[in-house]
Amino acid sequence: MIPVVELRGIVKRFPGVVANHNADLVLENGEVHALLGENGAGKTTLMSILAGIYRPDAGTILLDGGPVSFRTPGHAIEAGIGMVHQHFRLVQPFTVAENVLLGAERRFAASRSSTDQRVSELGESYGLKVDPSARVWQLSAGEQQRVGILKALFREARILILDEPTAVLTPQEATRLFETLRKMAEEGRTVVFISHKLDEVMAVADRISVLRGGEKIASVTRSETDKRALARLMVGHDVSSKTQRADSSAAGVCLEVRGLDALGDRGLQVLHGIDLEVRRGEVLGVAGVSGNGQRELTEVIAGIRRPSAGTVEMEGVDLTDVSPAQRIRSGLAYVPEDRLGMGLVGSMDCVSNVMLKLSGDRRFTRGPFVNSGAAEKLTHRLVDAFDVKTPSINAPVRLMSGGNIQKLLLARELSSEPKLLVASQPTAGLDVAAAQAVHDIILEERAKGVGILLISEDLDELLSLSDRILVMYEGNVMGTIDGDDAGREKIGLMMAGTHTDMEAAS
Amino acid sequence: MTPDLVLTIFIAGIAAGTTLVFAAVGEIITERSGVLNLGVEGMMLVGAVTGFLVNNQIGQPWIGAIAGVLAGAAMGLVHAVFVVGFKTNQVVTGLALVIFGNGLSGYLGTSVVGEPPPATFDPIALPLLSSIPVLGRILFNQDALVYAGYILVAGAWWFVFRTRPGLNLRSVGESPETADAVGISVVKTRYLAVMCGGGFAGLGGAYLSLAQAPSWVPNLTAGRGWIAIALVIFATWNPLRAALGGYLFGCVEALSFRLQAVGVDIPVFFVSMLPYLFTIAVLVVISRGNLTRRLAAPAALGNSFAREER
């Protein structure tokens, strides 16, 4: 049988990086095919080439055995290829129906009612229920993903590509998505599903292709492999390291948040009476699907978003109305989720980035000038201590890898010996080794008695690092669970807004 | 103030507002595609002088107006080639076009400064409608281009909010990546939108030199292009609200004119400052508070688009 898609020797270069290097891939009709690899392995790039978004520098694409060349995404859509991007690519102010029909409808005048009906019929036939007249920005990430899938189905995609589809879903939602994917495959469509999570790949895929360093390493059938073998293929060596968390020595309250309300960027209330407590030497994990108020919570604690009600106390000092600088002096360290946007300045070098937080410190100034000798000495010390790999401490930080950027950011934040560390998605987008290093740093701080508030969308990370896990849903605290007995399933239910009786253990 | 004076202010206000309405509605279409065009003032000037020159040659104001549209669209094409094609900075390019338009129109118009045009747009009373008390005299006893303005506003609103091409246009301005991924050509859409906006700016300029104050002097528009850009924000990118704002500004302009005529004891400079002070006041009011207004801006406004950028 001729494979539905065959990619041969695909090469794609971006300035400074080779994203794909002679990548091959064969997709069969009616299969769920997982594309597995670490962050930066070139999975998304390869699929973007198939979807016509990028043009390959070399290599051929065969569709049903015949070579094709997509000059625009429109050509790929016509050929029956649909991609659901990680960030969905939806127009936020438009309605669901408008998004689904965008570009696929040829009539000049638009009629709202008939469009809405067509979209809701399509949704029902696939068990992908969404309100066609709702505005996309009002939808949860899971619902937005359904819109993305409907978009592809509406265009009669026979090859459906999903980029990291479970990143924004609760475990239960993910299971439901997998059922939908299986159903589509049974109808004869080909489903490609990009992931770096071994569990879900083993749960849903018929065949698995592993990408490493932009190249395909192997294609295997699920029944002939196991997680260990896949992990070895993905990383290139045996993975054994498992984070070991020492027993908690938590004592005394470090951060106390009471009755916190806050408005989001759109002026709507996104935090509703948040109560939480972080003790010294404790990691409090915050679980939740992204966009449920986690970012706003960290911003209020860091002092860059004003709460509309409630108090924030650190070590008994009321910080509610205090400037970010004052908070830093009181012992707050903040690692924002957007490392190069809010954490570090990409075009500045390591030294300047380290100095950003110390510009008022007399040890590093000489009159109005920066004492560059002292600044460089400190930077050298931090870079060595945190094992930041950089060609030079005078090179712009954006040239460094994500892991090294994150290590530098942590180094700077921890150099002031804080009492509280607020870390938002500290390992998002990092490879296994760098994520491990970040985990080690967090646990070291915990051992020193620092209180840590860890926000993450990766449940495994939270389960392995946290002493307690707090679950947020739509700006509310759904409950707090002990890190050790925290069942995944229970957290998943709470992430979806279901109250459980397990509210004790705090 | 006598009722008669008030009525003449409104009549002149609608005419004075028409220029602004043309330019603002054009800018709305441009900005809805995600391109900021600060060159409106320059495009209006080139449209005004072209319309005036053509009318001077052949004595046909309609052909003059069409020439104004084409000249404005040509300026729009220049803007599009730079900001869409070469991805230059939209603010800088727009400002350059103001200076360019100012100089070019001054040069082209040297020979006709102060000359009276052979023919102009004159008021036409619309049957029935013009006999409505008060409103009929204000709205339906105007020249043909004012009526064209009414149709344009309604048509632009319908196009932007109720048609597929309008939906495509808005998607390009909100999220060009999304539009691109569903096969809408971001480049083509933006070229057309910028040229369309330039054409309307040219028409707004031609209206000045052919109907509102039929004559040519250098810098005839006197900042109206900037007022039009402010109006777009005031109108939250909605053509209907732009019309409302445009005619309101027109009335303020007419008021300042009449106040001078009836000899109100305020220095003339202060009176002629009124529309501009009003513009500043409106911008301040809008940028304070009212988050929804600020969020109505097309999300990709001012950003160039390259498919393969990461």
C-alpha cells in the first residue's frame, strides 16, 4: 500500500539553527502516528513544513505517492492537510463559527444563523461541543482546541496534525481527546500527534516516530516497544534520574495570602478570594490548566499587578501595597513564566542582566557609575555556581539556550538569598537535563529553608517536587492536597472544576 | 446665537465633516488589516491638488474627484510597498509620506494657487428628503459628494462587519498568522486595504479643493489628516461611529469659523484652535480608563508579517 504521506530528506534551516536535518517520515492511512521528541527536536518544524507554513530548504514531500510542493498553507489545506497549532491560531475577538469558517467560505455576504448551525452540527457529529456564537477569548484552552480541530474537519482534512494537544488539558480532557482521535483514525483519517510525553504516546499511538536533533531516529510500532526504549531513543542515552525529595522540614509561615481578588488584563475579575500559605522550607505547587489565574496570582505577589481586595504578607510583614523593589528587599525572588520578556533582557549580556536587580546596591556602584569589576566578578561566580553555559558573560543572553537562560535567571534571583521564591513554569520548554538542573536548584533552596511557590502545568513535575499541591480553577482555589498522596486523578478533577472532599491535609 | 446661525453651523458642519469622514473611514479599513497609515495628511494633500488640477484642465469636478481617489490610492500603494513589501517601520514610513505629500502637492499646485476652479460641486436638494423640517435642510440639501459619504459609511460598515471579505480583512488585522494558516493572503489583503484607505484619503482631500472651499493653497488640509487618525481611535474602528465623530468635528470647525464671522470677542487664533483642542481632549478621554475601547484596536496593528519568522 502506498503511504498517504512520505517525507524524504527534509532539511530546514533557521538563522543560527538547523531545525530539520535529513528528516524522513512515513504516514499510513487510518493510523494515529505520534511524533515524539524533546523540545527543540524539530517536531513542530517538520509538521509545519507538511502543513505548508514553512518551505523546506531541501527534501521532497510525497502525497499518495506523488511529489507535491506547497507554496502556501492554503495549498496544503486543499490537499487535505490540517494542523491544530499549539497556540491554536484562532482570531480571539471572533466567534467560534467565524473562526471555523474563516477562509473556507466563498460567499460574499455572511449570514450568522446559518453559519452557527453548520458549525454546531459538525461539532455534534464528532462529540466536540462548543457554542458557535461564543467569542474565542471567552473560551477555555480546551474549548479553543476543539475549535481548532473543528476548523480542520470543516476543511475536510484527511491528515490532521495536532501540536502538543494535551499541554492545555486536564488528564480527563486528554483521555476524551484521545477517544476522538481514535474515532477519526477509524474513519480512515491519518492523525499525527506531536508530544514529548511517553505515557500519552503509549496510550494512543499506533506507530511512533522519534525525532532527535532534527533527524528521525526510529519509527516503531507501539506493540513492539516500551517507555524505556522510547526514552532512550528520545534523549540518546539511558534516563534514570528521578528527583529525590528529602523529608520536609517545613516550619513557620513564609508567605500568607488572604482573600485576594484581582482583575485580569481585560478588566474582568480573574482571582476570587485566594487564600494560601507557603511555609519556610516547603514547596507549594499550584496546579491548574493555564489561564485559570495562576499568572495573575504570581503577578500580584510580585507586586506588578494591583489586587482589588485581600492581603499579601511575607514573614509577617504586610506587602499588599508595597512596590516591587521593596518586596525584593524584603526577600522576594520572582521567576516569571515569560523568561525573556519579563525575566531577562534578551539583547543585554549576562553582566547587565545580573545588575538589573542590583543597580541600587552600593557594592556594585561607584558614584553614579556601575562598578564593572565587581559586577563581572559576581556574574562569573553565579555562572560557575549554577553551571550556566555561555560563550561569554558579555554575549547577549538571547543567544543562549532556554535552559541556560533559565539557570541564569534563577542564579540572579537566588543571589540575593531570598526568603520566598515564586517560580512560574520554570521548566516549560526545557530539555530533560536542563529541567533536572532546575528541579535540583529548587530542592536545594527548599533545603535551605526558603519558601517556594511553584506554578506549573506539568503534573509530574508538581508531584515530584511539591510538599503540598493547590489546585486553581477559574481564579478559585479548589483545594489543597498533600504532595505525597495526591492522586493525579483527583487533581485532574479539581483542575476541571469538580469539588472533591479531599480538602484537608494543610 | 440665533436659530438661523445654529442651522447654518450645522449645514456647514456636515460639509466640513465629510472630508474627515472620507479619510477616517479609509483609515479604518487600512487599520483593520493591521497596517497603521500615518500618511493620511499627505495622501489628502496629493488627492486635493490632483483633483483641483484635473478639474482646472477639463472643468469636470466628478473626474477631478476620481483623479483625487486614484492619486490617494497611488500614495497608498507607495506606503504598502514599503511597509508590507519591505516591512519597514509603519510609523516612520507614514510620517515620511506626510512630508512627501506636503512637498509634492505644494510643487504640483504652484501654478494654480488662488485660481478659481471652472466648476465645483454644488448643493442638490434631494426630493422629499430635503423637505423634512430642519433635518432635511441640514442633511439633504448638500452636494453630491456628501451623499456619497453617507453611502460610503453604511457600505463600509456592512463590508467590514457583515461580509466574508470583511471578515477576512479583520482576521488579517487581528491575527495574520491565523489568516495565513487558513489560506488568506495577508500580503494581498494588506495591499488592497492600504490602497483603499489611501483612495478615500485622496477623496477627502479632493472634497476640500472641489466642494468645501473650492480653491488650492499649499497645506490646504491644515491637519485634518491627523484629526481623521484621531477619529479612528475615537470611533473604535467602527465606520458608523467614525461618521458620527466626523460630522461632530465638522460642526466644531464650522462653529469656530462662524464665531469669527459674527465677531465674537475672542482672538481668532483661539477660535481656530478649537477643532485641535477638541481632538486632544477626545484622545485624553479615550486613553484614560475605558479598557474595552483600547482593546478594540486590531491586535496586529503596526506589526509586519513574515510567515517564516519564529
